[in-house]
Amino acid sequence: MASLVPTPQRLPAAAQDGGAGKGGALNGKGGAAATFAAQLTFEDVARQFDSTQALAGVSLDVAPAEIVCLLGPSGCGKTTLLRIAAGIEKPTGGRVLINGLEVAGPARFVAPEDRGVGLMFQDFALFPHLTILGNVAFGLKSLPKADARREALAALKRVGLAQLADEYPHILSGGQQQRVALARAIVPRPAVMLMDEPFSGLDVQLRDEMQEETLALLRETRATSVIVTHNPEEAMRIGDRIAVMRAGRLVQAGSAETLYHQPADLFVARLFSEINEIQHRVGKNGIDTPIGMLPAPGLNEGEAATVCIRERGVRLSRDGAGLPGRVLDVKFLGDVARLEVAVAGFEKPLKVRVRESDGWVRGAEVRAQIDPARVLVFRAEGKSEAELMS
């Protein structure tokens, strides 16, 4: 799919009445004029494709200049929500607002080029027949040619590619193409920037570098940003907040710390940490486990529950306090090792992540300590993690 980077033009007058004082007026003179970050609001947004419910009532507020990552498995509705915000798709229910102005909904539909929104797809989709400078200047057609060239060169300089302005895209590496696509998307200075998995095609080292560069540029321009990803670590690195989606619904939104320490359900817990899942039945006083009685808030006696122990939440020592156990297997993973440990009281071995330098070997006798306060308890689900993320 080709990248779309609309030129921020004038929204209807209702969008401008708030002006810069509300942090989101869009400029009508052309792409290069300074803009202010806008508030992006989704109100109960739904999208139906024949018999498929792609979105089932998503509500989310993105504050001016905030960076929000949409996280979830393929097919959960992330890209559909992004396309509705951009104006490529129309919602079948609910509304999208920019600075309080309805841009998609029952009362109004504002064309993509009039929303002040920049959109960047994962394939970059540079135009092969245009120079690199021509690609970046594509969204500045309303400016005089000299002004458009100046603004495009400045954007290329910002991403370190001004020296390649008169070359063509076929000479660029993957990382350079990403930089050009980013410059093309940001040069019109959109009030809202939407990015659909922009780093998925890059190797690990380049991906980390480009994440840092993109984050710095978004902070500099203060564009309100929504970035789609299926990588939890990427979401934690980039987003001020993370909005987790599943099956067309918003499951939980919050900071990385909140989603890690206080996941709303088992699905979210699986996304943000490697966990041991142990099935139990809720008793009269809670859940009776080898590490003591655990509370089961919201669950009734007799219900099935999943007790979650993080792999990094088990502390091993060679003697002292803790449950006795034995190391059954050791997997080297670089700086860390993943152990399988048979621990007294548990039917199945626990997987435990430790520093590789700790030097654990197969057959070693251990003492395992698990802090009950850091154990998570959820209502049992029937699907495995692999099924949920497929």
C-alpha cells in the first residue's frame, strides 16, 4: 500500500476558532507553516466489513503532543483505527474528532487532505520516479517551488540525508528509505502523525537506532502521534502511553509501568512479561499455593483461576530461605539464561530467567523464593498465548 502524506490545509472554521490557545490550530497557507499539536479523540468507533466486526466501539483520547502506541496481535483492528483517523476508511459507528471538531462520524466527513494528518506506512512506498528531494517535497504542493525545496532540504538535513537530495530511491538502504519516508511525512508539519508499524522491516540494530531518531523528531515537532506496533518492547520504548487492542476492542490503556505491574487481564500480562501459568481452583479463603494463600479478587469460590509467576520474579540461591528445587535444564540466551527448575509443591517445572553470569548448571540444588505480592491472579482463559497472538 502506498504511503499517504496529506498536506495540512485549512479545516472548516470550527476547527480554527480555538486557535493556538487550545494547542491545535491547523494552518491553511500550506504544508510548511508551523502547526500546533492537536487532540485526537475516538468516540465509540466501530467498523464493520460485511460479517466481520473490525472495530467494536473503541474510545480513546490522545492528548496534544502525546505519543500513543497501539499494541496488539494482527487483525485486532489497530490499522483499521489508524485508517479511520486518516480518513482512508469511514467508521460505521461512532466519531473521530480533532480538537473537538468531528472529522468522521454521522454529522460530518472531512477529506484526508483537509485533516492536518500525516500518515506513514510500514513499506515506506517512496515514488521511484521522483528524486529523494521530490519525494520529501511531495506534500508541499501548495507552496511555491522554491519554498517547498527549502523546506524539503531542511527536513532531509534533519534526518541526515541532504547529500542525497538529487539521487533516486533505488540507491537507498532500508534505513535510509525509512528516514526519507519520515521526512516526507513530517515536513508538512501535521498536527497529527499516524505511523503503521514503521520499524517492522528493519533489522534489530537499525530498528533501535531509527526508533530513537523518530522519537527525537516527533518530540521536536510536537506532533500528536499514534504508532501501531505488535512489539510490546517497542511500545514501551516509544509510547507515552500504550493502548492494548484485542478483537476490535480496547482492552487497557496506560503507561508501560501500569500495564506491566497492573495488567487488566491475562492477555495483557502475557504481552508484557514471560510468565509461568499455573491453573488453580479458588477456595473459600482464596487460592492455596506452595507460596501461601493468595487473594482472588473478583473470583468466586470454585472458579478456575490462572496464577501467574513472572520468569524474572523467581529468585534462586544455593542455600538459605525458599522452597527446595533442582535445575532441570539451562538455555543460554546471551546476558541471561533461562532455567527449568523443579520446585517443591509445583506439579510442573517453573521457567526462571537469571543472569547468565550466575553460572547455574543442570542438576544444581537450589532454593527458590517467590514474592506473593508480585504474583498475578486472573480468571482462567481457554486460549493459549500462541492462539491469542495469531
